[in-house]
Amino acid sequence: MELVLIAIYSSKEQKTGLIHRASVKLDMLKYFLQLAWELKAIDNKQFSQLSPPLAEVGKMLGGWKKQLSTETPPV
């Protein structure tokens, strides 16, 4: 959330890097959630409640990153 909030108020040049970092952190969170489920630290219900919102956030970040890349193509 911190990186997303910073990206909102950043210049276009900074947004892409910040969104990429936020996406990496989200992927790490999803990985650790999966690991917790596999190690039985969380049950199926908790895993199934947490996974869909994280996937949706991933789609949103991916869309934002794609929009930024079409607006400002890489140099």
C-alpha cells in the first residue's frame, strides 16, 4: 500500500518503478501466503478468503503498469 500511495503522487517517470516494486512485494506476499497454507499455518478457509483479493490487486497493478508503458514507452 505504501508504494502504491507514493506512486499516486509521483511523477510519471517514477511511477513505473514504484508500481514494479509494489508488484514484486505483492508477489512475495502471495508466495508467503501459499507457504503458510502448505505448512498448515492457516487453514483452507483463511487461504480461500485471502487469495482472491490479492489476485485482484495484482490485476490492478498489472493494468496500471501496462497503461504507464503505453503512455511513456521505454527509451
